[in-house]
Amino acid sequence: MSLVAAFVPIWILTAVGYAACRWGLLGEAAASVLGRFVFHLAMPAALFLALSRMPLSGFAGRSLLAFAVSTVAVVGFGWAGASRLFGREPGERPIWGMAAGYVNSANLGIPIATQVLGDVSFLAVVVLLQVLVVAPVILVALDRHSDPAGRIRVRRIASLPVRNPVILASLFGVACSAAGLRLPSAAAAPLTLLAGAAVPAALVALGASLHRTAPSRAEPAEPAEPAGAAELAAVSALKLVAQPVIAYAAGLALHLSAPQLLAVVVCAGLPTAQNTFIFAQEYGVGEAVANRAVVVTTTLSLATLAVAATLLG
């Protein structure tokens, strides 16, 4: 029952966003405006605060290696398979890989880790890995494909941390943590308020985008854009089955203890993060795959997590 309770707010806020857009309460640009608010303001504030308060001493070890192996394997397979299996364009492939292997370590990961694992220490390491390693790789690829000529420009990539608020805020957060700095209350209070809006705004934007991208009777969607049943089944299988299974195998190979193995498998079995949709929306690629992958994996991941908790707990 505790696992269900962790999912309920996510389902409700996504439904609220869909209903608000369907009833015309937020306007036609609601999903875009909310997505940009999350990407440029709320998400950077949340990441900065989380990373600045997180000790960096645990960013190593066999548990992290096992989780990293599962992430690299699934993201890489999804990235390559998006083209070969479903004909996705180069700019969409990073989003496809992210949908397959970038876990919801924030709003869903925290309550799940608390209820199933008893603490969030390993989840904090997962957050660091995703924000400081996986997300920059995805963003560099998206940034490259946003160039009309598709060129890899060293100067542009080198300046990405300065131009991208997600990476910049994460780097500042890690620097503050490493230096032991704490913001004065006058600065921390408004950032805390802004950070608190990141998760609900992202979920409302996700729900609004589901209404916006739903096929219209009068104007059918283009054949290449929608995420079909086979594509959603593939990305869901990678996220909810392949990633935790690979994490489990890697954990056994690395001789993890039972509690460590449970933590790795549970974190690998978390659903696709809504950041996937936010990134897709910001760069205008793969939105149909991203928003449906978030909804489907969030709905179905309860079964994966329940099996992991039962077998390994």
C-alpha cells in the first residue's frame, strides 16, 4: 500500500494537467510555457539545493558501478535501437535512450527509497550520476542536433554548461557541497520556494502535453511522430525489465550484499523521469515518445518495484 501511495500524487497531477488543458483553463501554450519554466528556473533551483546539501563522499563504489552498468547498457541500446527498430531521426535518439534508462530519482525515487530501502543514501549517489554524467551527455547530443548543419562545435559544447541552466546549477551545487558552503536564509528561502514548484509544474506540463499531442479527429498526427504501441512496449520493457535485470546481474557479479543489491535493483526499476519530457520539449524533438514513456512506465513500474521488494527484501 505504501508503494501505491507514492505513485498517487504523480497520477493525480498528470491528470490535472490533462484536464486543465482539455477544458481550456491554461491556454494552448500551457505545456510549452510550463516546460520552459521548469527547465530554466524550477529544475535548476531544485538541483542546486539538492546537490549543495548532498555529501560527495559516497560517489564511488561497487553499488554505483552496478547501477551505472545498467544505465549505460539500456540508454545505449535504446539510443541505437530507436533508429534501427523504429526509424527515429538522429535528434530523437538521445531522448529515446533517456526514456529507456533515465530513472525518476527525485519526486518518486525519494518516497520509494524511504519506504522500501529505509534511507535515501544510495539514491543520492544515483542523482549525482544522472545529473553530472548522464544528463550532460544527453544535452550535448541534443545541442549538437539542434545545429542546422548537425556539426559538433567544440566551442559551443564547451560553453554548454554556461548556457544550459540544468548543468550550470548542478555544477554550482556540487561546488558548494565540496566547499562546505551554505546559502544564507535570505537566498535559500526563495530558491526553496522555486524548487518546490519543479515537480508539480513538470507533472502538470506532462499532462497538458498529453492532451496537446493526442491525435485529433480533424487533423491526424503525422505518421512518423506518434509513439505506437510497439515502441512504447519496447521502451517500457527496457526501462522496467531490462534495466533492473542488468543491475541485478551486475550486482551479483560485483558481489554486492543483499541490502546493496536491493537498493541497486529498486533504483534501476524506477520509471522514466519527467525530465525526459522536459528536455524533449525544450529541444523540440521526441516529445511524443517522451511524454507517453513517462506515463506508461510510471503506471507499470509499481509491479516491477513490488517484485524487487518481495524477492530481494
